[in-house]
Amino acid sequence: MKKASVRLIRTVLCVTGAMMILSMAACTPTPEKGRTGQVKQTEAAGGVATNKNPDPTAPDLEVVSIYSVSKDGSKLEGTMDAVEELDPQVLTDLLIQYDVLEEGTELISFAAEGAPSSEEVGPGVVKIPGVEIESDTREYGTLNLSKLPDAKDEMLLQAVANTFLENLNVVYLTIQVNGETVAENLSMMDAGQ
């Protein structure tokens, strides 16, 4: 009886040991086969190989926020887009593209001046006492357009103002139509209000 118990214990220990070896082998990471440091290419539809690396000749794009009025006219909506070069003319063109401004609206001028008078010069700007930090934010901007669909529509004016204020780092914006002021010192208003 004692021999049978010893055999049974040995068998159980051998089986347990084999199970432990197999489970450890299954959990051990294995090196990837074929890893050579080369860029892998995949076949696109039509059998053309495509490279998975970014295109070094692609232009650097800047992300811009374009504001528009919701369909029911109750709130502002923001949309993100990308442009190669950020300037007032590009923003005017995007506002036309997103149906905020009418087709044929021309940018007559845009000017921004003055350093912000308050310590809150925009998101992400930290003021350190005793240290002068140069900011590209300007206090006042003036936008002069050739026409505006409805110069009395406050939401439309705010959509145009938000687009210029956020993207061109201005605190207050005055909007003019052919030199005549239609809105003065508009500041940023949150979309979705």
C-alpha cells in the first residue's frame, strides 16, 4: 500500500510539474518573427503598396475653430478645420464655406493692437510674478467686411467674433461693414450657450 501511495504522489507531482511548465511557456512573450527594422508596406485596393510612415512632404497644418449659428438660431456651434496658413483672409473664406457669411463677402481689413491689460490673456498662459512673458495676444481687434447677412443678428456677429478672437488671439473684436461699426468690443462667448 505504501508503494502505491508513493507512485500516486509521484504521478500527481509529475503531472502538476508538466502543467506548470506548459502554462509558463504559454505566458512567456516570444520575439516577433521577421523583425528586421524595415518599414512594412501593405497592399491597398488595386494592388498598390502603401507606406505606413507619415509623408515628410505633407504640409504642416494648423487647426482652427470655426463658429456658426445652430439651425434653430439658439446657440453657437464650433467646428474644427485645418489650414496650411492661418490669416484673416483664410478665416473669412472658411466662414463663407461654412455658410456663416454670404458668398462674395470680402475681407476689407483686419487689425489687432495693444497688449492685454488684464492678467487673463487667454487659455494656457501662465503669469509668473516678476517675470515678463511675451504674449502674441492683442487687446483690441477690428474686422472690416464688405457685407454681412444680418448686421443685427447677435448670434451671427458672435459666431464671426468667436472665430477671429480664438484663432487670431484677440481679447475684444469690433466688427465693421464697409467701415461702419455694427458691433463693438465683442468678447469670446462659449459655444453651446
